[in-house]
Amino acid sequence: MSTASTESTASSESTASSEAGAATSAADREPVIVWGRRTAFGRRGGALSRVTADRLLAPVLSAVVTDLGLDPADLDDVIIGNATGGGGNLARLALLEAGFPVAVPGLTVDRQCGSGLEAILLACRLVAAGAGGLYLAGGVESCSTAPLRAHRMTSAPGAPDFFDRVRFAPDSVGDPDMGVAAENVATHFGIGRERQDAFAARSHRLAVAAQGSGAFEAEIVGIVGSDASGAPVTTDDGPRPKLDAALLRRFPPAFRPGGTVTAGNSCADADGAVVVLVTSSARARELQAGGAFQAGTDSPGFLAFVDAVPAGIDPNLLGAGGGAAASSLLARTGVPADGLARVEVVEAFAAQVLASLDLIGVPEDRANRQGGALALGHPFGASGALLVLRLLAQARTDGVEGAHALAMVSIAGGLGLAALFRWEGSSD
């Protein structure tokens, strides 16, 4: 063979090798969500009221690794969102409670109602950066057992000065309670009482239908709760079959005289935990080839992470933060609102969900197709993670290759967080 021919062959082999390496590298750094589990959501003071946050979370962590046949020792990190804990590192406590090896690290993050989504996004960013390839991420909240909070009084050193919630903004900017902020949003964006009540009734109707069809059964990990019988809690206790618009009209304003925000079109505080597995598409396909996470699904595949954007807005209109974040995200990615196959929003208040959907031009009947926090309840640190689990579970049933899905949440203090995902079906 001539020297020129040898050099040409070597060059072709080198090019092919480089292309293969680049493809492998891209697959190793494409973040995907492949599986998730959760507890049932129990209203504060209800079915899970005696279960602390670490004991809510530990069985869910165990369930995910068991489902997929993973060795917990292979995890790069466990990243968990929590909003009302007493400090420390809840993620680490729970993973040790679950019996994971002491070598497995844990990280707890707090972006209030966006904490669970933020934890998942952090795991996605770490995979994309090549920092690791296997993460458990999600969120947990036990509103029932959350620690009491107090400052040390300056007038009587050492004496506790208890408070109901932390501050999110200085008085000079405005730091309204959540319900008052929802009233502000309803007024500012013209979201009337009738529309709020109709959306709340829809949330309950869809959640009840999803429960009745068994849509949530496979994802729920039974937790022994407050019942003296010791029976595990396996059903969300929030959805109300008889709660319709006519009944909701009877609720009085809850936060402002003559207002439109009521207990009926607001969420209930709740207890619960949600965990998903975040890995690379390369590792996900290895798991899939091994038969993991396929039983009972019509469309095995992965929810690929595309991008995410946080946003800041006027804290007095904090309920529109999700819409602001989503607007920036869609503009940055070039994905039109009418191109979204699915949209999931944390339903803290009907008014803020409707305002955020209006901001991005998504009709309300396209969002939260299995209900949301208005029906299920709102375990603050876990609710953002539930958005991702809902998107994943729905896509596994009838996902279309390449379809985009959006998760967004409005957050105390005038913040918003939005994340974009793309469905990647099985490629056998």
C-alpha cells in the first residue's frame, strides 16, 4: 500500500473514531429523567401527619433504586428540595435512613415552592457538565411536622419570638402573604372569581378521574401513616369528587374583603415526597436494554432536559413568576407556546396559574391534565418535582417522539422557575 493510501486510511479511521467519541460524549452528557416514584399526598394534619420528612423520603429513595435494580453505591449524589425544614441536610439524613452506603453524599436545596424542581434541574446541569451520571433528585415536605420557627428576642435575650413564615422581601419592596399576593395577581391580571372557581373544580374533577383510572397507583409508595391500623397510605386524600363550581361559589373570600381568592380555589398544605432518577441518555439506554422501567408502560423512553430559566418579578405579584420564567425560556429556546405537548404548573392558587398561562398564551384546558395542587395538596418542597413526574408518566403512556413539555412554578419572594423537556421514545 502506498504512503498516500496509508495516510488516507489512517485519516479516515481517525475521523470515524473522533465522530464516535463525540457521539458517545454527547450521549454521556445528555440529561434525561427515566423513572420516578412518590408518596401519596396527605393534607396537613391528615393521613401522613405523624411522619417526619426524612421518613417520608427514605422509602421513596429506596423504591426508585429497587425498581431499576441500581446499586445505591453507584449514585453520584442525592439532591432534594425542602422549604420548611429546620436546617441540617435532610437529603443525607433520609438516604442514610434508607440504608444507602455512607459513601453516598446528599444535598438539600431551598427555592421554596420551586425546591423540588430546582433539585432536578441541578442534577440535570451536573450530568450536562460531565460531573456525574447518576442522581436521585426531587423534593419532600412534611407541613404537619415542620419545626416551629422563632427568632431570639432582643428585648429579652434568649426568649423565643415565634413567627409563621420567613421574610422574602423587605417592607420597602413589599412582602405580602401568599393569599394577599394571589389577590394582587387576580386584580392586576383581571382573573375573576368565576374563572378561578371553574379551574379549581376542573383540578378536582381531573384528579378524581386519574385516581379512578389507576393512573397514580404504580408511582405511589405506600407509607404507614397516622391510622392506628398500621395500613400504608396509598391514595392522595385531597381530591373531592363532589367539589364543583356551584359548591365553590359558596366559599367566602379568604384573604381580602370582597376578594376573589377563597379556600376553595386555593391549595391545601400537604405532606409528601417525590423522587426521580436523573442520568445520561447513554446510561438510560443501558438500563432500558437491561429491561428496567418498562413494565406497565406503553411507550418506554426518556424525558430529556432541554433548558431551564429562573426569573425575578415584583414580590407583590409573585404568582406570575412562573409565567415570566416560562416566557423567557420559550423565547430563548425558540419553542412556541402552541408547540408544547404538555404543561404542568404548581397550583398554589387558581389565580396565579391562570395568570401565568395567560402570559405565555397557553389555554387552561391544556395544562395539568390530571389535576394539580388545588386537588392533591401542596407539599411545598415536593410540588415542583411532581410536575416532572407527571410529565414523565403521561409521556410514557402516549408520548410523541420529539414533543416538548413545560414545567413552571411561581415562588415566594417574586420568583419563577420554568423548565423545558423533550420526549425521546424507545429506539430499539
